[in-house]
Amino acid sequence: MRFPNFFTFVFEPVLSGRRLYLQRASMQIPDPQLIAQIKERDECAFQQFFERYREQILRHVRCIVRDDASANDVVQEVFLRVWNRAGQWSGRGSAAGWLFRIATHLSLTHLRTVRRRREQRLEMLSETVEQETQQVPEWMIEAASERPDAQVERADQQRWLRRQVQELSEDKREVFHLIYDAQVEVRDVAERLGIPEGTVKSRLHHGRRQLSQAWQAIHNPEEHE
């Protein structure tokens, strides 16, 4: 599938005159019309849509992933998805809201991938340490070097919590990741998802209650019989 030639250079400096022309041109075409043209593989429409939202999406993604290089990669993937899946926009709601949801989803996917890689590295390190300590006489291992029970328990709780969050519905999970992983304020979450603040708080409340009930079911099973 061919992709717009200009996309290779989207993060390189753009001549101010050309950018101004694109901005003026894009202001004259509504988002739904641009999306319809992108669906028909119109590169000019895609470029106008890109210029209209590039800076906003980059700021949004950077706020979540907190790394400039990763943010640029995610933004490129966001607009690649727009180019390849423009037909998936239902037309309900704003195109901007649809675009920000794509950006949020891909940003959170990036964070989860980074976290998994970090955990895998830690597990490999832990296994290496265990193998090395098995080759050393016990009397040479200082008690201070052993992991406290509290740290083990806390790590188990965090793993359990991550699994439970993944069991939440997509809308609640999205809010949880933005607030707790990306540390985005409720007001900003509402703006980026295109929903009222009350809806964000409601999803957060119901998600917390669901996690609390799951926790109680494990630690106080007699109360849930």
C-alpha cells in the first residue's frame, strides 16, 4: 500500500510560506470532507489534515509518553493509521476526537510495551542474580542484600493490580492509564478524549469500585459468598 511521499519528511523543517498556505487551505475544508478524501487516497487532503492537527497531537502524545523521540514515533504511527483506516471513522462525533483517541490508544500501547520490556529486563537480571548467589556459600551472602518481604509483597500487589486494570472495560482502562500512568489531570483527560469531566470522574469511580470489589473478593471471600 503506497503512502504519501511527503510523510518521510514530516518532522523536518517546512518552509514557512508553504505551511501558511496549507494552514489557510485546510481551514477552508471541514474535517469530515478531509477524512472522506483521505479515504479515497487523496494525498493533498491528508497533508492538510496532518498540518491541521500535527502540533496538537504531538503535544498530547509527548505529555503521555514523556519522551520526545518516542512521541515523534507515535505521532507518525497515529497519522499512518489515519491514512490506512480513514474509512473506520463512523462520522459520529468529531474527527478531532477520533484522532485524539487513536493517539491516546497508541501512546498507552507504547507505554505498556516499554513497561513489559523493562519488566523482562528486571526478570532476567533477577534470574542472573539468583544463579550467581546459588554459586556462593550462604555464609558469604549478607542478610542486608536479601529482598525484604514487604518489597516482594508490594511487587505482587502491583502485578495483580495491572492485571485487574486490563480486565476493565476499554473506556475505564483508557482513563486509568491516562491518569495513573501518564499522570494527566482529569480536566486534560476530558479534553483529550472529547468527553465531559463528569464522565471521566464517573469512569474512574466505577473502575476503582470494580478493583476494590475484586480485592475484597480475594482477601475477604466470606463477605462475597
